[in-house]
Amino acid sequence: MDEILIAKELAKKLRVDTQRVYEMCRTKSIPFILLGERQYRFSKQAIEKWLADGGNQNGGENNDSH
């Protein structure tokens, strides 16, 4: 099962502040899972792939976290 990160954990991993993570979600530049209206979660596997691909391709909402 894939590990799920919250914004604070992802910010620490990316060495950015939490607000930057939320901004990246709003611009759909990072893969995320949206729970409810404003609860973002991040698949560690999807983030690692996104980083391996250069971290600059379009992300956006990804409800397929398995």
C-alpha cells in the first residue's frame, strides 16, 4: 500500500513551506488527492515519480492512489 503524506510532510520533503505546496495544488503542478473541499493528500509514490520526471510536468488531482 502506498504511503500518503499531508501537506506539512510534503513541504518538509520538498524543502518548501506549506503554502507553496498548496499553491502547487491550486495550479495543478503537483500530483495530489483531494479529500472533501480543501483537504489535500499526496501519494508518496506519485510524488517520487513526479520528482524523478523532473518535477515540472503537470500534476493535478489523482484519485487513483493504489
